[in-house]
Amino acid sequence: MNAKRGYVPEDDRNFSLSALETLRTASRHVSYLINEGYDLKQASTFVGNHFLLSERQRLAIMRSLATKEQAEERKAKEKTSGEEVWIDGFNTIITLEVMLSDSLLFFCMDGAIRDLAALRGTYRIIPETSDAVRLLLDVLEERGIKSANILLDEPVSNSGRLKALIADVGERYAFALDIRIQRDVDRALFGKENVITSDSVILDHCKSWINGIAGCLKRHGGQPLQVWA
């Protein structure tokens, strides 16, 4: 039996309706602090201790929040499509695997969709992987792209197997597909146009980005949680 990607049993309690009310209150406190110049991790720790939040709840807040300036700058760089796109492969595919596993996704202040999966360099293909890749490529095809560059992190386990799977699934699509395994994918995407990722560091350093994960979520009919108000 395969475990659901990005899920732990405590999530049912950590993100229940009553817990979400507490998280939204805590998020208002953290938002105030980071907009006053405090570090996000330190602010989340301080507020999390006050509200007795679990590690998963604190992580959800950290991934969901941004300063007002960060959110505005990221939203200003968002585009709906482009002829050539650059995709943060593991970041995007893992989030879609989480969605297809019916695990938690979060709608964040900058408009990005993020998850709580923490693979830390270890990755394995799961039954949902092929469908995740197919869903992503379907959305790109709908948006009329001409070419897609998918970058996979070399140090992550099974990157070669994922590359082969993407290539196999991608054969039926008319647009050009270039799949690369390379070190430091984050830096490779800095300065690029039409980047598909939810990584906040990349969003701050790319020229423009496409919210491809949100498009996939809409097509699939998923509903993310919102821990901020």
C-alpha cells in the first residue's frame, strides 16, 4: 500500500475547521510582525509557541504568508501563458502528486499553491506521478505553449526515472519538450520568463511566472485550504 503524498494522520486534527480559525488568528499576528521587518521563521516560532501550534501548522503558516511587498511584487510578475515556459520540475510535480493523493494544499497570499510535503532530497515515483505529469502537460497544451523546459534537480533520488517517465508521457503532445537534470535548478530559473513554480525564492528572482499549479488545481476541481485572513 502506498502512503498518500504529503499526508500525515495528524492533519485531520491540525487543519480541522476549529483549528483553521486559530491558524487564521495566528497568521494575522505573524503577518503584522513580518510586515514590521521581523524574520518569518522567528515570527512563526514566537506566535506558534503562543498559540501552541504543531510543526505542521507552523509550516503551513510559513509557506502561506508573505509580506505585503513580496505578495504585490510576485502578483505583478504573474502571467497567464507564454510561448516558452520553464518548469521547476520536482516542485511542480510533487505538488500535483499531493493534490491527486487528496492531501492538503494551501492557497497562499502571493497567489501560489503550496503543499507540506518535505522530501528533503529523497523522491520516489508513486501511482499518481503519471497523472500529475499528464495533467500539467494538458494545461500547458490548453494555454497554447510552443515549448516547455522541465528542470529536475540532479541530487534528488530517482531524477533519471522521473525524466524518463515525463518523456514517455510527453510523446503525445505537439509542443517541444526539453527535460534536463542539473544542479542548482533554483539559480537556473533566476532571471527566466514564464517560470512555473511555487518556490518563493524563485518567484522573487524570476522575471515572470505562470501559476500553472493553480491552473491544474482548477481543472482537477481541487479545493485548497487558506490559513490566513
